[in-house]
Amino acid sequence: MLRTRATASSRYALSYAEQAAGRIQLPWLCPVLAQPHHSERHHRTITTRPTISRSKTLPAPVTQSRHLASPAAVPDSFDRGDDYIPFAYRHSDHSLTRDPRLPQNADLSPFDLSQILMLDAAELPEDSIDTHGGAIRNIDEIEATLDACLQVHRWDRAFALLSQLSLFCQHNPVRLRNSFNRVLAALVDDLIWNRNGEHEKRINEWIEVHMRKADLEPDAHTFALKLKAALETLIGSKRDRTVRRYWDMTKRYALESRVLGMREVLDDRDLGRLSEICTLDVATPRLESTTITFRPDASALPEASDKEEAHIRETEQKGLGLSSLRQSLSLFSEQTRNATDSTPTEDHLAQRQRRLERDAIQSALDRWKTEFQKRARMGVMPTDLAYGEIGALLWQWHEMLAEKIRHEIKLAREEDLLPGTKTAQQKLRAECTPFLELLQPEHVAAITSIALMQIMSKFGATKSIKLVKLVTALGQLLEHEYNATTTNQRKSAFYKAARKAAKGQGGLGPFLEAAESMETHLYRRSSHHAAKPFMYSPGWTKAIHGKIGAVLCELMFDTAKITVRRLDPTTGAMLSMPQPVFLHSTAYSNGKRVGVVSLHEDFVKILVTQPAEHLIAKQLPMVCPPKPWKSFRDGGYLESKQPFLRIKHNETAQKDYAIAAASRGDLDQLFAGVDVLGQTGWRINKNVFTVMLEAWNSGEEVANLPPLNKVFPDIDRPGENASPRDRWEWFSKMRAVDNEKSGLHSNRCFQNFQMEIAKAYLDETFYLPHNIDFRGRAYPIPPYLNQMGADNCRGLLLFDKGRELGAEGLRWLKIHLSNVYGYDKASLSDRAQFPMDHLSDIYDSVRNPLSGRRWWLGAEDPWQCLATCFELTNALDSPDPSKFMSRLPIHQDGSCNGLQHYAALGGDIAGARQVNLEPGEKPADVYTGVCELVKAEIKEDAANGDELAKALDGRVTRKVVKQTVMTNVYGVTFLGAIRQVRKQVESLIPEIEAAGQSGKAATYIARKIFKGLGALFSGAHEIQYWLGDCANRISSSISPAQQEKIYEDVFLSKHEAKASAGARRTNTKGKEVLESGTFRSPVIWTTPLKLPVVQPYRINKGQRIRTNLQSIMLAQPSAADSVNKRKQLQAFPPNFIHSLDATHMILSALKANEVGLSFSAVHDSFWTHAADVDTLNVLLRDAFIRMHSDDIVGRLAAEFNKRYDGHYYLAQINRNNALGRAIASYRRELVKAGVYPKGSGAKAVQQQRHVELAREVRKKKLMASEDPAERQEGQEMITAATLYEKHNGDRYLSTRDSLGETAIGMVPESAEIADEGVLDKALNSSEVASDIDLAGTLDPLRDSVANDHDEDAVDAGDHHSASDPSSSSHDINVFGQKVRKPKEQNKQGQNHQMWLWLPIKFRPVPQKGDFDVKRLKDSVYFFS
């Protein structure tokens, strides 16, 4: 026996030594290796694609994950060479080298229909439960609370929650076992690290007692944890007996290989000891090693030479401004760099970045404390606003709030020990305090203070915000902070223990023993099929966000007070009184009374003078290259975790598909492309910054910088006898002024922060990590200063690396100046000549930007124009302009990129010519083309005596039509187009607005624009209609999983039906059966880069949350929610086009990286150095040609046929034909047979649909049976679908022109000019606002925190209508027209249609036109 053990031990040691010796020791940077795996839900994946392992190395504290995909394993599909460094934080004088992760990664892989990712679990309803008192409502919430209790060691409550899960998850043993393993992992972790002996008995009984009681079988993770506990805590013969016992049990379950692959649990030291105790009859999995070289702490490094820091002129403001930011960025100085904590292999850039990410909160607290102490020395109360500094206030609030949080936690722990039923407040406290305990009370208090100020400022400090938005946003930010802090703590613990092991001071725990060379080897799991990630932490639900946010808001509202001074009108004495800063009240929103929160007016006045002081940027630009993306949450920032995919509307299926695709390697190419954007280094343009700072401090309106104190004219209030129209006009004017005031204040606050960040980074190279939205479009994560910002932001940006201009580069620099000035539709030669014709103006702009002729302010993009003026004059003044080192990004913009893709998809020659796919001597401009058609139509109408046309004749410009032309291709409705046009009309033709005719004028112009588009782009209609029809069928379909549930309910055996008759008549069962027939299938497709796109539009169910502030209604997004058919249909064409332009951008980025270009992008605007523009244009055209050389629409059709195979969709036919009469007769026969429900109500129709769908499924099952008798029965069985086939039903099918008014150039027949008042009401509806955003650029700031919660957080208040001067008893359609629809007419119209279930099939793909996309290769104006 001893010999066997020795042999096994030697075999393992030899394998260990061979792998260690075979590696080249590289100073890799290791934080990415310490990142936890994340997997959100367990799915069965319908795929055969091999797994590409994305491994981690840190054997960190173990938590459980549930996997999305587990196909058969094969070795890695690509080989990382020994010289591959995943990310190296080093400056380089050379351009980026090609990303080595993928061979030929700038090309598209061939389309393989068998490899598309399909998750069927998303089709099933989520588990929800109802507990007494409305406490925890669903299993996700229980799991998240369980995880929080485990983290803070509230064991009794954790075990109680586990018992609840045992009761509610009996039907889902996999999910329940994951929860048991998660609890066991926490017990083992506490036993090992904290030597908590109380857990020994429970751990010993875990399998035989606790899991057996729950009727669960252990899995590999269970055994790995049991072995880990025995190996780490027992000694001698007792350890050996226990280990052998559990290893024998592992063998009985045939899990040896999987247990050995649990590298997140069992490290190499554990496996070595296991091999000594047991005979391992399963080969040890092959290990990939990574070498980490420990460097001495930075404090031990020699001091750097002193460097005089350049003084940067500060923005004029009160208080300490952004001293917190400067404190965080003080690590930029040489002296502070040496004080930075060093971690293995990290160079100074990474060290400084880590500190920058860690110190944001602490620097804020230090600043607040400094201001507090300063005021204390002056003898001034912190709540006194007379000195206009709020830092002292924030410190006082922070201290009081932290104490209240500690008190709440103390009360909750005391109440846990009390017997009896708890009150509602005690229940709420018990649910929330485990989450509050995850961070220190001081940390929670700081986050609460900062977040509330940040959220209120972003919505506009002068405006009120819905309470439901505030509490959910606050809860979400707290979760993000907890995730980031947890990651930092795990890394810190790892490095401390690793250093201790390296110095020979320890060897226990999940770390490898050090080698003599002071190097520690970390082994990543290979692609072994048993190696699975288990570091999983369930995300918090919307209900948890709402409850925690409500508790913290309540405490903060009670804490935050200021002293307000008012003059007593009677005595003339100055009175002081305390007032709350946050005012909670009710208001009307869309006819409902909802809770809102606003700031005290005196506090708002202080924020106006120091708008950036309280905002702490957690997502600043990075001072080192971002971490390459490896998985869904592994990439970008070094410390803070951000998802690779921005989840829209909390659509769980988006996250599930993204994690599944990433885990099997489908997103590697997309990861690499996004990394290219993040690796681009930037600098601040000091020349532009100096001018901008002077303009800012002047308080004047310069370019897009808003004025500090704009004076608005007084608006006379209408008298008592004024008409409703006059009152409505006054109200509209007041609302416009109020909106403008709030907008100016909000913009100035935002720009102030941009200025402060730019000042802090003035002498630094910085980087912008990126992630993507659900369509694949890339966005920078730092919200304040990035290339997607406004003109002032873009004007401040320069590439870090310079390139010599060369002759062509100088030419492109001149062309770029013409483009940003607005002279961008002339030929390239004319554009190159334009700056030379205005050379004196250019030099005056550089020498006297604010005191000269200000020529640059007349540009379309003034700040970018000024930046180009500086660059051009510097080049011209240099000895050799062609040798000038240029850093200015040169933009190449697409010509209405959406129409470019449509023209290529449809092969439309006329459309291709309009958007520069066809070569030409001069650039075509579709906006100008449509504008000329509109102007011609208006001139003709004016000649015929139309008064409105006369007023508009010669006044319509390209700017009026541009937005509508651009967004029409992205699905904007006609009403949305009216709103867009009206905004331009009111800006350019103020007399039209003054006459109260702007709505009518906008309607008139919008009709002309749509008519012009229809004339120019008739070929794009077919593609859009086909896309819309596909979305209509998919969103009206029932999945096979739903069909099976309905079938089982309808076709129970007679015995089962009798036995369960009572149960089936209950309301709960009936509701469940009816809801199982709701349409839950969203439109899902795969981009050419293998990103699964899931449209997030659903009708979310609400959950009422009772808090001490008020009762709020929160949306609970779920895959069981019905899809929003209108949004699924309307959004699919634009989202599909967005996914194509995102693919084009990523392919271009990869190719640019491959050839060594600096590259950045703003969707369809690509940036590079002037010298490289010609090279960039070639690769842009090549990437577009490569994309559209494939049959993209045909591939989409094939995917739809496979993905939705087996679905039945609800079709419509006209009942007044042979097929309709046959189906009606068939249904009457079913009624006579007693198998078809009677009635015409909504519930009866739903039951009828269930019965017919069950019959269709029944027939399909019979036809597939191996029993000849059953097949014969199936052939004889009549259903509506068989009648459809018999009568050649395709000719009777009522196919909606699904896009209707949203198709290119489609003018609704009812689009008549409406009354101005009711049109104004319609134009301000939420329906209009939603469709305009389909084509808009997503603002990184607005998307980052609290903007997109309308869909997720629905505050359903009391249904009280607010008075409206223009209200009418008539219905108003979307064109502002008063309409009445008689009930008889509606009923009669409905009776013409008949529904039936049909197997889903899609229309044939529209025939492609004659345009050959390869002709694009010679089009120099494709991007220019």
C-alpha cells in the first residue's frame, strides 16, 4: 500500500515538475487571474459547439455557479504561445501590434447553422412564491438574501432560507443542490480561515443528513468541498480515514474526474496530498501554468527625482471643487508613485490605476472632513449655508447616517432572537440588513450620500425625481460597490498569503508553496471537461434594490437637514430654522399620483455655484491600458467589475445568452475588437483646454458652453377670463422656459465636471475601456470624458501617439477642418482648398480665439474646428509640414450608414448611389437630395396658393430634414418625425412658432420628407417589411415548451382528469394555465461576430414593495413575461441594422490593429491619424464588402427557421372565404362533441386557443409515433392547420404590413394636419419619445446610473387625473385628431377576422437587386 502511494505521489510530482520546467517565466500581470467566474442561471444548451475554456487561476473562496452551456470538451481551439502576454501595462513608442488571441481575427468565420446558440430554459416561467405578509416573493430573492447572510455569517437566517428553498425548489433539484453547495462552501471557508469549530458537525452530516433530507444527491462540487475540509482541518489517521471515505463515495458516484477538475476548490497542494492518501485511478488533468514573479514593495524602490509640477489654472468655483479627484490622482506625481502598494508583476501604471479605482470614496470622505474641520475652527455650524460649502454638510450627514445604519443592524440582530410574529417594519429590517452588512457602515453611508447627490444632479437638481427611480438606482449602485469591494478584498487576501508563502512563513490555505526563486506558480485549469467555474454570487433582484434603497433613503431623508434663514416680515428679524434637504411629496405623472423627491431650493442654489464638488467619478479614464476582456465580467477596469454587455431593461435572457456565448468562445473575436478601442491612448489638447477654460470662467455662452446666468423674458400670466387655449399656450411657454433653465443648469454641471477631469489628466496619457450594448455597439465606460461626448469633449482629445503627417496626411488634415466646419459635401479637392482660402481666419482663431474675429465659432463643430486650426497652423509653421508629428484624430464618417446597409442588403442601385456605395466624382448627400425634393414640393404648393407653403418657401434647410431622414431608416414613426421637424422649425423659423403654427408646419414638412424618401429608396421597403413580418410572427408564437404544458393540461387521461378535477378548477391553476399561453418569444438573432442579440421588450409584471416612505411598484423582469409585440416589431429592423454597423466597426478595428493603426470609433464615425486615413478607408471598404458578400438576410432566415422550429404562431385570416367557413364549421363540430369551450369573452377565447393548440400538438405527436395505429389516427385528425393546407391557405392569410408607418418613406393615410393644441399633447407623449431613441447615440453618462428605469421601475400610484386645459371627452389619435369609434363598428370589424394556429414559417427572402457590393472598392466617398 505504501508503495502504491509512493508511486502515485511520484507520478504526480513528476507531472508537476515537467509542466513547471516547460514554461518560460514571464512577468505576467495577475489580477485577471484572480477574477471570479460568473454564471447567472442554469440552462440546457442546444448546441454541439466545443467549449473554449476561459480559465481563472485564483483558488479563491468557493461559491457555487450554475452553468449555461456544457458541450463536450475538446482542447483549446487556439494555442497561446509562450510569448503571449494577456495584457502588459507598458508604454510603447510603436503602434499597437495585432491582438494575438485569434489567428486572422479581422476576418469573419464561415456561417455554420448547426453552431448557433439556443437556450431553451429561457422559455419557461421563473419560479415565484408568495409568502405571508408579502416578504420575499421569488426564489431569486431568497438566493440573493441567502448569499448575503452567508457573507456576513448570519448562519441561523441562512439555514432558515435554505429550508425555504428546500420547500420551494423541490421541482428543480439542480438549482437546489447549487444552493446547498453554496452554503457548504461558506461553512468550509469559515472553518478553514476562521477556525470556526461550530461548523464541524454540520459539515460532517451535510451529505448523509441535510442533503438526504432534501432528497438531493451530492455532485462533484459537494465532494470537492468535503475533501477540502478534511485535508485542511484534520490531521493524522483521522484525516486519512475521512479522505478515503469521501473518495470512495466519489468513486461510487463516478465523479473522480470531475472532482479532480475542481481547481477553484482543490489546488495543487491538495491534489498532491490526495494522491498520497488515495490511489488515484484517474489521470490528473493537464495543467496550464502561469508564473507570477513577486517584486518588492514600491516603498522599497529608490526615490524618484523631484519634478516641479506645472500649475494648472483652476475653474472658478467655491469650496474645494474636485480636490477629491486630485487627491486620487496625486499618484501621478513621482513621489506618490513610490508610496503606492505594489503587487506582483505590476508596473507603476497599473499600480496607479488600482489606487485611482480604490481611493475615490476615501478621497471624498477626506475632503468632507477637511471642510468640516475648517468650518469648526471658524465656529460655523455645518448646516449653515451662508458660506456656500457643502463638504462639511456631507461629512456631518455621513457620520450621522453611518451611526443610524449601525443602529439598524444592531436592531435586526436583536430582533432575530425574539420569538413570535414580527411586525412589517421588523420584517423589512430583517430582509435588508444582511445586504447593509456586506460593507462597513461608513462605506454604505458614503455611497448613499454620493449616489443621491449624483442621481439628483443627473436628473436636474431643480427637478423632482420619482421615488421609485431614486431607490432602485441607489440599491443598484450599492450592489456595484459591493461587487467591486469584494473583488479587491479577495485579491488583497490572495497577495498577502502568497507573499507569506513565498517568504516561507506559511503554506496552508489555497496557495501553492513558493519556489526558491521567490516566484509563485499559479495553475489555471485547462479545457478539461470537468473544470467548471464555481465562484458564483447571485445578483440582487429589483425588489432588493428597491427595499435597500428605500431604507437608506428613509435614513438619509431624516438625516440631511440645513439651516435656512428667512426675514420675518413682521419684526424684521432674521429667523433661522432647520429644514430637510430632500423633500418627499406626491405629483401626477401620466394621470397617476406618484411619489417624487426634490431638493430644497436653498440647497439647489449652492449646487449651482459648485456643481461638480459633490460628484465623485467612480468610472474615470484609466491611466494604464484596460484589462483585455476574457468573460462577461472580466475585463476593462482592473478593480471595478463591469459587465461586457449592457443589459437593457433587465432582460435576463440577454445576460444568459451573453454568458453562454462567452463561455464557449463565441465572443473571442468581439472581445478582441473591443479591446482595440480600449488600448488606444489619449491626451488632453492643452491649447483647446486653455481657450475653453477662459471661456468657461467668463460665464458667457461660447459654442456649446451654456451661459452661467441667462436672463429669460417675463411671461405674463393669463387673466381670469382667459380661454383654455390661452392658458394652454401660457403653460407651454412656462414649461419651455423651465425646461431650458433646467437644461442649462444640468449641462453646466456636467461640463464643469468634464473640465475638472480634463484638468486632472492634462499631463497624462489615459485610456477608455469599452463595453457593448445588446446589439453589439461599443461604448466607452467612463461617462464624462470620451470620444462620444459633445463637441467640447471631442475637441479636447488627442491621440497619445503621434504620426508624421506626410503629404497625404497634410491634405487630410485640411479636409478634416472643412468637415468639422460644415463644408463636408464638396469634393475632396475643394475641401482641401477650403482652409487655404480661409488661412487668415484660421490664424486669427489660433492667436485670438476669444478676442478676434471668432471665425471658428461659425463652424458646425466649433471646438473640434479650433483643435484642427491649432494642429494645421502648428504643422504649417514647422520647418517641414510633412514631418510634423500629428496627434489629432481625423474622422471618417459614413453617409447615412443605416441606408448604406439597407442598400447593400437589397442590392438597390439607386439607393447605393445616394449613399456613396457607388463610385462618383463628388459625394452624394441623401439629406441634401431629400431636402431639394421637399423644397421643390413646397415651392409648387406655394405657387398654388397654400398659405403655409408660402411661409415655408425657401426656409427649409438640410438641417431640418437630416434627423428625420436618418431616423426613418431606424423605424421612427410619422409622429416621431413631426416632433423632430418641429424642433428644427422652432429653432430656425421662430416666427412660425410665434404664430402657433409650428405643429402644423412640422406635419406638413414631415409628409414631404417621407414622400421624398419613398421616391429615392423604394428598394429598401421589401427588406423592412420582411423583417417586420418575421418579428410579428415570432412575437405571436408559442414555444414547444409552452405547447407541452398546454397539451398536458388539455389531454389528461380521464382518470387524471377526475382525480384532479377540483384542483384544476381553482383560480390559481386556471390562471397558470392561461398565462402559459402568453407570447413569450422575443426576437433573437446572431450577428456575424457570433453575438446573440435578444430584444429586451417585454410587458413586465409589477411587484408592490411596502416601505416606510411609501408603497412602490417595481417591475420584475422575467423570461415568463409576455413580450411587447409593438416594440418587438418596431425595434427589430433598426436593431438589426445597428448590429450590422457594429459588426463593421469591430472588423475594421481588428484590421486596423493588425496593420498597426491607432483607431477609435463613434459607431459609424471612425478615427485615425491623418497619415493613415487612406489606409483606413481601404480597410473600411474591404470590411464592408466582406460583410455583405455573404447572404446576410438569407443567413438570418435560416437561423429563424432553426431557432423557432416547432413554434406555432397565431395567424389571422378573413372569415368570409372558403377557408374561414370551413374552420367555422370545424369548430361547431367540436362544440357539439363537447371538446371546445363556448363563449366569446377574453377568457373563453383564451381557452379556445389552448384547446386548438393542444389539438395541433396532439396531431403532431400522433404523426411522429412509431405505432401505425396512432399515425393513422393522426392522419385522420382534422385541425385548423390541416384545413389551411387543404384550401391552400397562403392566399387567405392576412399578412400585416408589419412596419406600416415606420417603413422607409411610408406616409400614413390619416396623417392630416391636426389642431395645434391636441397635436402638442400627442407630441409630448411617452410613445413618441420611445421611438426616437431607436437611432439616437446612447449617451454613456445617461445610460450609466439612473436614466433608463422607466421600463424597470414603475411607480403605480393612485389613478387620479390631473387637470388639463386642453382635455377633451373625445379620443385623440396619434395625429392629434379627435375621433369616436362606435362599439358596433369595432365589433363588426373584429368579426371579419378569424384566428388559427399555424406552424411558424417565414416569407421567402426578398429578391436582391443588381447592385454588386464589390463596386464599393472604388468609392472614395463611402466614408469621408
